[in-house]
Amino acid sequence: MSTVDRGLAARGDAASDGGALREVDAAVVGDGASGAGRGLPPERRYDPPRRLTPSRERDRPWRRGVVLAGGAVMLVVILFLAASTAFTWWNGRAYQDVPATAGLGTPSSLQLTSTLGDVRVQPSEEVDEVTLSLVTPGTTVPSPAGEQVHARLERGGTGSAVAIAVSQPESYSTWPGLDDTRDVLVLVPVGHELDLDLRTDVGDVVAEGDFGSLAVRSDVGDVHLGTTSIAEDVTVSTEVGGIEADLAAPGPTAVDLSSTLGDISLQLPAEASGAVGAVTELGDVRIAVGGTSTWQVETRSSLGEVTVDPALRGSEAESAGTLTAVTETGDVTLTR
């Protein structure tokens, strides 16, 4: 085979193998003379294809770091869940199983303290005495007779003045189903007027019905007074939480609503009179007054807009009382 034939054969073999082309000058065998010397093109040589494999040594530190980081995160999560469950168990040792529902008689005044859980006070035709029940969240009917809950009930007071403190264990566990915190439901017989003093640490408060006087203090939680008739004065204060109050006729003799962080919304009946105050440090204040009565109005907002219906203002001699609406940061609105 001649030199040219060998070159063409090599090209054909390389093309059929799909190899990578590498061009080199090679000595042409035959008669001791090179191809270049004889006027022939330089011989091309084709190497067979090779697969390049990445070095695992370079990826190994990254893989080891990812595995270690993931393991550390998983360990922290497991330790947190274990610790929270242990804290919940340890804290619950100070409590015992008690009846979920208790009758309180028909007192003229009730002082209720709750450490944890929402509190709801409402009238009911199904009870003939003031009834307290620890219920599943959102429930508005007492727990079944004989049901036990893990809590502590401390009852005091004398005669027609009843005091009761409700304590429930704090739950630190994030496992589903392990938070056994109950709502505190208080049912008042329809037509029974009650002086209510309510204090909560953590939890929302909802109250409806007829009261002689009403005082609510909440550290963390919103307070909502539905359609409530209060003969004397109403006082509501929150540290963190909004206040909504819808007062029915004839209206209380005095209203004092205050919040450190939260909005205040108040609806007064047409018959309202006396001193009415709504003060918050951070939040909006809105007061709506029914009827056509005029008031002595005092408003202030350090950072926000103040809007007052001109028809609310009147002379001191003709005014039904004083309206005070103050906020440090927020809007103030007084309207009909």
C-alpha cells in the first residue's frame, strides 16, 4: 500500500470511529524520504475517543460540608423538640385533673383571672346559675358533665362576691395535638346583671350581655365587647391588643378605653353621656356616636390625621359629656 493509500485509510478509520483529530507531521515510510520531501501532505493521525471522568477528590470536601451542615441542623431541631416536650411535661406536673365545668351560683359580682386561653362571657337560657367551663377553642357550649381537664381552679370570695382564678399549663411543644389549652367560657343566666372584673395574661376576651359594671384588663390579647348593656362604668385596658366595644342603650355613666399597642373602636348609643375616653400609644382611634347629642371634644394625634364631625361639637352647657380621643401614632376619627 502506498503512502497516500495509507493516509486515506487512516482518515476513513478515524472518521468511522468518531475520534478527535490531532494533526502531526510524521515521517513517511518508503524509500527513506519524507512525505513533505516528496511533495505529499503531512500525514494526519486520529486518536480513538476517550471519556474524561471528573476527579472525586475535588468534590469530596463540599459533599462532606453539606452533610455535616445538614446533620447539625437536624440535631438542633431534634434537641429543640425534645426540650420543648420536656418543658411541657415538667410544667404540667403542677396541675391536676379537675372537672371542666363548675357552677358559681348567682353572685352579684364576679372576679375572674385567667393565665392562658381565650375568655368568652355571654348570656344563656340553658343555665340557671353562672357557669364556668373549660372548653375546646371556639366552643360556646359547656363541656359534657364529668369531663376532666388538666388545670387549676382556685375559688374565693364571700357571699355574693365570687372570685375564681383559672390556671392552665403552658405548652412549649410544637408537636401536633399536644397543646391542650382550653378556652374559658362563662355563661350568665339571661336577665341576671353582673358586675364583672376580668383579668387575663394571654388570650382574647369576648363579652356580651347585661352588666352592672365591667372592667377588663389584658396583657396580650384583643378585647371585643359585643352588644353590651352596662349600667355604670366600663374600663378596658390592654398592653398588646386592640379594643372593640359596641355599647347598647342606655349607655354607661363613664367609658375608659386604653391600649399601649392596638386600635380602639367604640360605638356609643344615642343616650350615652358622661366622660368617654379612648387613648392608645400606637394605633387608630375611632368613636361613633348615635343620635344628635353634642359633646365637648378633645382630640390629639402626634403622627396621624384627625377627623371630627362638626355636628358633634357643642357648647359646654348643652353637651352630653366629654369625648377624648388621643393617639401618639395613628389616626383619630369621631363621627356619627
